[in-house]
Amino acid sequence: MSSPATQPDFGSARPGGRTARTRAAVRDATLAELAAHGYRGLTVDGVAERSGVHRTTVYRRWGGVDGLVVDALDLAGEDGWQPPDTGGFAGDCRALAAEVHRSFADPAQGAASAAVVAASFQSPRAAEALRGFYADRNARSEVIVSRAVDRGELPAGTDAAAVVRAVVAPLFHRLFITREPLDAGVAEQAAEAAVAAALAGVFQLPSGA
Amino acid sequence: MSSPATQPDFGSARPGGRTARTRAAVRDATLAELAAHGYRGLTVDGVAERSGVHRTTVYRRWGGVDGLVVDALDLAGEDGWQPPDTGGFAGDCRALAAEVHRSFADPAQGAASAAVVAASFQSPRAAEALRGFYADRNARSEVIVSRAVDRGELPAGTDAAAVVRAVVAPLFHRLFITREPLDAGVAEQAAEAAVAAALAGVFQLPSGA
DNA sequence: ATACTAATGCAACTTGAGTCGCATTAAGGA
DNA sequence: TCCTTAATGCGACTCAAGTTGCATTAGTAT
């Protein structure tokens, strides 16, 4: 079991050449293995062999498969992502939905994204990392709503998190619960539904903010 | 590995007393273990010990932990469930969302429901079983929309599956993606949003049906 | 009752994930 | 350049999951 094991600790006293090379090799191997075999086929031995790093080293620094995924997710969270800005609320929501759609449609990126969700059911560490990742994404997305309020498109006091959730939730539901195929039309419909609900004032926060 | 193993096969040539007792004991033990330790703590050995059935028997008839979950899910799907009927479209949607909320809030049932989702990431068999389960639930829920159309509350040609998805998807999103707590207000908001979007005609099917 | 055989019990075996103690390599400072 | 020591490599070990061959139990038919 890897639960009480060391978290990936990369602020150590010796962040020099070899350590950095090892981490990069393992990270690349993790993404490659994920794209090749999915999360179910992700093993420490596979990553170790592909990266040329010894099994023991991977266990020591990453703790197990969940640590590999968490590390990959942490890296993904540091990409400086910003929500789309199309100049209008409906356009922003459509673009956001389309972005989620594309990120899961891409073979490599989609496999990695789905892997993180799968990992979150196996490991509390992965679940916490995923929660943090989406909390950050949500916080960044709030500007879509605040811009819309500034333009007068939405009433003040609209719950930005609820709007974002309404846009993306149907896509995740198809992907992971009913496992139906995803197409651009589905993404657009989800965005339109969220826009209609927001315009109707459904996402108003309880007390006026 | 349990992938190519025997599916739970309960139509055999000898469905007599002992076989039925074994299945019942294992099913009860599965649900109890799920409630006690969650899906991550569900093991064949644990179920075997609790049920008094030998390990080997469980492996032979269920194939592994995924088979146990699939069997439990198959049973859950045969409960003759019908969607709520409150006399109005909005009320039906709210009641549906509340029902989903309750099913995950209940400790035992919630653990089992979450376990099935977790299992679907581990096993193709569980994923297929989950897909079938929700396809059936969705089909049964369509009557909510058709009744609303008959009453003149909704335009004809409204995509019932899309409506149901819009109602429940935000709840699943909170439960499994962002792992935020769920309360009755969230369920109601999701229902209201779906209603507003449906009334606005967002879920119209492309060609007139 | 008795015989037949499917279903179960049992124990030994295989396999792969994860751990541990110790040897070796290489980064960073003197 | 040399010394110290973190980081890695290496092999053996533990442990739990899953499998297999054979013995035993208990439905079912005659």
C-alpha cells in the first residue's frame, strides 16, 4: 500500500541534475504509459522500465501509481490556464464547453484526464489533488460570470461556480457515468442550457452579494 | 486477473437450495462490506469470510470484486423503479433530483452507489453494467417529459434524456469530480436550472419528432 | 433409497505489487 | 581535487490476490 508513503517531494536539498532528469524521465514515461494503456494498465514497473529509472526509486519518490498521477496533475495545474474570452457570456460558455470536449477527445490528453478521475476513486491523495485542480480551474473561470455581470448580461449575485458546473457537468456525466460518446453538439447544448438557466436567475446566490 | 473469468451465471442447471443460499449470503456480505469499508476496502476474502462461503467459490462464480459489484447492481436494477409523479414538470424534476441526493446521502446505499461508479473505472464489465443501469433509469424517466408535453408545459420534441441529464449531472459532478458536499439546495438548484433550460427550448431535438 | 453429478470446500501453488538493507553513483561544497 | 552524503541501483524479501487439482457435500432424478 502506498497511502502513508512519501508525497512527491521535489523541493529537496539536492535538486541538481540527476534528480531533475529522473523526475522528467518518470513524468514523460507516466504520460506515455497512460496514453498507451490507460489508467488500468499503469504500473510502477511499466513506468520504471520505460523511463530507465529503477522500480525502487519510483516507489521511494512517488509512492506508487497514485503518486505518479498526482505529480502529472500538479504539473497540469501549473499551465497558467485562462478561461476563454469571446466578448459575450453565451460565447464564453460555449467556448468553455468546447474546450472540455476537446480535452477529452484528444487521445493522449483525454486518457490522462480520465486517468486522474479514475485515480481519484482509488487514492485519497489523487482525490484531493483533483479537487484542488478543479477548485483552481473554477476560481479562474469565475471571471466569465463577473464580466457578464459588468456588461449587464447577468444579474448581480449570480453564483459563478454553479454556472460553470452547469456548463461542464453534463459532459462529465456522459463521459464517466453513462459512458455515451461526446460530440460538439452535446457540449453546445450544455452551454446553452446553463446560459438559459443563468439568464432566468436560477443561479442567484441566496443573500445579495 | 478476472477479466476473462466467468460472468455471474445464475441460470444454471441446478438452481436449488444451496446455490441460492450461497448467492444470497454473498450478496448480503458484499453490500455490508461496501457499507463498512467502501469500494477500496472491498476484497473477495472479506466477502468470503463474512458470508461463510469459501474464497474459491466466490472467485469461480463472481470472478472477482468487479463481479460482486456487477451482481449487486443487477439486483438493484430489478427493483421496478418508477420516476416521481407530482403532477407538474418542475415538481417532477425537483423530486428526481431530491431522490438522487437522498440515495447518495444514505450511508449504506450511498456507499454502494459510489462503489459502482468506482468499479466502472476498474472493470469493463462494471462499466457496461453501470451503462445499462442508467440507460434503463433514463428510459423510465422519459415519462416525466412526455407527461409535461401532454400537459402543454413543454414544447413537443423535447429531448427527455437531455433533460434528465441536466437534472442529475451537477449532482454527480459534485459527488465524484469536485467532491463537494451535497445538500438539498444544490439538488433543487440543479432541477430548477434544467426546468428553465427546457422551458426555453434548449433541449429541442434537431428534427421534429 | 440409491446413484449421479453440479456446486462447494480445501490446500498448495503462481504471480505481481510493494518493502527493506546495503552497495554504488554523482551533486555540491571545502 | 577531494570529501561528504543525497539519490539511485540492486537483489532479496514479504504479502495479498488470484488459480488449479482434487476431495467432499448436497441437489436431483430414477
